[in-house]
Amino acid sequence: MAEIPVKIERDGTWHVVKIIVDKDQIQIPAPFSLRIPYKQIIDLREKKNTLSITIRGNPEKTILLATVPQAMLVLKRMIALSCSAYRLAAYFMSPAIRGGVLVTDARWEKGSIAVMKTGIWFVSEAQQVCIPLTDVTGIEVTKREVQKKQVDVVKIDHMENADVVTSYVLCPLSTLQVLFDFLKDATKEMEMRGDELDAVSAQVGMLIYSGMDSRAIESMLSISYDQLDGIFEKLLNLGLIEVTHIRKEVQLTPKGVRFITEAVKPPT
């Protein structure tokens, strides 16, 4: 049992309390007076030093709390290991590759995997890593060398701060395919039929992936700004891109024309 100081949000106001964390539940004192068994927790999300905890019910209830990093580690581990989720013991390496480059200090961690409503959690004694399901770009069973042997692992590609990152999961063969099928099902909303884009739109997508900006894409494909804007709109509607910057196209007003005309006149 541990007593942890936290801030809990209610109606836009943060309250400072000390919660009790034990092996079965979290107890939150007045003015909240809540007892939350881990088995009722169906989702856990983290943003900076804030945890969002979703509790089963009709309707579901979400609690926001914030605390110091060390206490956050304790909370995340206790919840991820005991909440209502698909869970199995495994080894994981996350991240193993970032932006196509091997992470030099990557190593296998012994722990467990918990697949919750919005994220895949890797939990070990040393760390807790969450991959939001909406950030997953690909899942496959592949081979990787472990202790000089080629073994089957589950490879998870996902986005992290605009980089494509790869994580690996190693577990017994008897559960490997079960884990793969479960993860594929959990991320099925990210899948597409494959015929949603025409050839030019698909090329635009590939050039965005390679890091090209709008002007470079227009030049590469010999298309106009309006054509590219229409393709961007299609990609936005499909959820394939997000807006990071709005480019302005401008023309001079009569006042602007007068100013520039006067400015370029030779001195008399």
C-alpha cells in the first residue's frame, strides 16, 4: 500500500489530495470519496504528467489526475498490470528503430503487454511505454535475431513525434499468433481497402512521406496549387494527413501597388 499526493480535476478545478494505492484498488478521499478497483478500469492514457483513467459504467467515467514522475510510474504500473485489458507476459523492445535508424541503447525488457481501449501498454520493472492505437501504422509477424537465433516476433510500426518508430514483442509461439490477431483486430479502424486513392493522390502521399513540402510536390508532379489543394482535401477527409501549416497566396491591393510603385521610382 502506498499514499501518493496527486492533483485531481473536477469541473475545471484541480484539487490536491492524497490517494491510497494498494494491490486491488485506488482510494480517493473527500471531496471525491471514490474507491476504484483496478478491474473496473478499461482505459489509461498519459499526456506529460497527466493520467486519464476511464472507469467502466453506464455512462463511463473518466478521471484526470496529475502527479510527479516517480509517483506516475507507480500508478501506471499498478493500473496496467491489473486493469481490465487483454494481457500477456512477454519481452518487448520499444523503441527499437526510429526514423529508419537503429536505437543504439535498445534492449529487450521483460514484462507484460496490456491492450486497452485506446493504447498498447508495455510494462516492465523499469518503464511503461504506451503506443496509442491511432498511432499504429503497421503490425506484422517477422523474424529477428535474438541471442544469435532467428525467432518470430511481432513488429509494431507507429508514429512518435512525426517519426516512424518500430517496436518488437517477443513471446512464446503458442501465444504469438493470438497476440498478432488481437492487435490487428484492435487497430482495424486504421485499415483501408486500398482503392480509395487515384494514382496522382497516391504519389502525393508518398512524397509527403519522403518529407517534401507543397511547392516541391507541385514541381515534381507538374500540378497546380489548386490541384494539390484538392488532393490534400481528399487525404484530409480520409484521415491520412493533418494540417501543420496553411500557405497564404496573396496579391497586392491598390494601396500596395501605389506603395511599391513609389518605392521603386528613382530618386529625383
